[in-house]
Amino acid sequence: MAQGSWVEKWSQWDLLKLNSFSFGITGFILAMDTVVLPVIVLTVAPDEFKNTYLAVLGISGLFMAAVVQPTVGRISDRTQSPLGPRVPFILWGAAFAAIGLIGIRLAPNFSVLFAVWIFIQANVNIAYGPGLALIRDCVPMNRIGMASSMKIMSDAAGGAVMIAVAGALIGKTGSSLDWEWLTFGILAFMMILAISITTVVVSRRELRDSSNSQRRDVESSFRSLVNPQLGLFLISRLVMVTSIASFQTYGLFFLRDSVGLDNPAEALGRMILAIAGALAIGVYMSGWVSDRMGRKPVVMVGAIGAAISTLWMLTAGDSTQVLIIASVMGTSVGVLLSANWALANELVDEGHAGLHIGIVNLATIGGAALAKLLGPGIDTLNRIPGRSNDFGYQVLIVGAAAFFIIGAVLLMPVRTTGRESAPKDVVPPPAS
């Protein structure tokens, strides 16, 4: 939708409500992946194959996201609706994903569980893909940085809250309540409530000015993907997300085998809390600064800070040092993620936001998938004769730091001509 009269002064509260859908959908998927599916898999899979079956579900989810998000995003670019082009997809996807939970609870075997999970993943991504285009649709350029910060914080908060709720409830016993049904009901309610807040915000603005819902011709949408600026950005994001995801994936083993902590799981839990707190600070600062200085300089600062703090982790010798380094790393990654997402929104074309943001998110999915493929290489390097038995982790850390720098260098030629200028004649939004 053209920004036109939508160019208005969005407060932090307005931006938080706009990104509420991300709290619900991201939290829902993370809770399912982290807590719910491992519990359900134990009821339908042989114990000796539980990790394999769980991996199949995880890989299928990534595949569905890669296929559905760009496809439905492009369809939403062409859609005209009184509620706006994105809202019908968000409502449809969230509603049917919630209904799919019934099948998860009743699945008698893994084949049924797999089919139901594919159904849920398809619908979740039907909602999430078009939802990712809302910032580009609605928010003026001078607030995209803060809008991106609110999106990243919504992701993190949704994951933390819904994982905590699911983890506290799903394994409980000792009463007449069916705790699994209760867990599913609460997750569905929280997701629907969160997406409802977003749909109300967007729909009210659409209904107030229906002329803004006229879509531009998108016949050239696929041709515009060959834009070298967007291509460089995608490669850069893929590289940096791979670096971030690699430590998330192998961090516990690194703390045990390389740092030598006695209780690596406890240390990792504390480290995640430190990273989360620091990340929130970094995300907020990044949004504020990038709206004033531009996105690329902030991404560069975040990438350099992330590279230095990643290398610093090689010197950690106890849990206190790990927490200090993790805090610096979290702040740097928060700065990087927020400004990088704001830059993504600047680079996509307004009339093709659904398709282009879906393509951008492929880099996120690809980075996470690539990180999971590094395990065999780490194990092989750890077994090289004459090297320390943590040589693979050392290479991983150095490689992750290098990837941050490579990602930043790849962004240097990227131009955002005319996109970083902020409109000056903004008017405040109506009270809502």
C-alpha cells in the first residue's frame, strides 16, 4: 500500500501493537519446537529414534517456511480487501494453525503427527509471511528502525513467554486436568490475541482511508528480485545469520569441551538470560540510532562488535567471564539484527513487499539450516591427531567471527538511494 496519508508519527506503543502478531506467531512456533513436539514425539516414536523423528519435524518446518512465505507474500501483494492486503492471510493462518493443535494432541502415530505438523506449519507461514510486510506497508522511513526494533523484541518476548508457559504446564501430572489440552489451549489463545491486536491496528487504518489499499502493478515483481542491491543484502544476511545460529546450536558443547565448565547447561542458561537482556538494550538503541544515522553504519558497528566478542569467547575460563562476554555479544547481535531488518525493509519495493520480505526471510532460514550442518565438521576437526580435542570449536569461533566481518563487507556496496530520507511533514496518528 502506498504510504501516502499513512505517513504519520508512529509512537513506540503504536509500533509495538503493529508487531504484536510476531509475538504470537514466533512464540507459538518456538514453544512448539522447543517444548511441545519433544513431548509429543515420545508418545509416537521409538525411544532410540526420537532425535531422528524430531529432526524430521524440524527440517519439514524450515522447508514449509521457505516455500510458503514468498509464495503467499506475492499473493498478498496482489490482494485487495477492505481490511488491507495482509490481514486476511494473518487471520486465516493463525486460525487454522490453532485448529491444527487438535490433530497434534490426537495423533495416534508419527505419520499422522507429521501430516498435522505440515498443516500447522503451512498455515503459520501463511500468516507470518504477509505479516512481515506490514512494516514496509505502514511505517514511514524515518521510523522503520524503531519499528524493526519492536519486531525483534516482540519475537524474543513471544518466545520467552510462550516457552515458559508451555514448559511449566505440559509435563504436569497429578490432577484430573489434561495438561496437554490446557497447554494447547493457552498457546492458541495467546497467538490469536496477539494477532488480533495487529489486525485491529492495521484494519482501522485501512478502513479510515480505503484509497491506500489500492495495489500497485506487481507484474515485474520477480524481475525486480535480480536487483543486485537486494542480492548482496541476502548473501550478507545469510552469512551473518549462519554465524549467530552456529553458537546457538553448539554453544553448550563449546562451554563443556572448550571452556571446561563443570555444569555447561546451567552456564548456558545464565548466558542466554544475559544475552537476552543485553540484546533487548542493543535492539532498542539500534532502532533509535539507525533512524537518525542510517542503517548500514549501525549494522557495521554491530557486526564488528559481534566479531570481537565472539573471538573474546576463546579466552573465557570460567562462568563469570562467559557471562560478561555473552552480555557484550548480546548487545552487538541486538544492534546488528535490528538495523539489518530495518535495512531489509528499505531495500524491498513497496509494491512487492510481501514477496521481497519473504525472499529476505529465506536468508534467515538458510542461515539457520547451514549452521546445523556444521556439526560433522566440528567433530572431524576435534579428532585431528596432534591438535587439541577442542580444535573444532576454535575453528567454529574464528569462522563465526570472520562471517560477521564478511557479512559487513558485503553490505558496503549496497545502496539505499532515496530510501533513508525521512518525511518531514508527518502528522500524529489518531488516538487508538
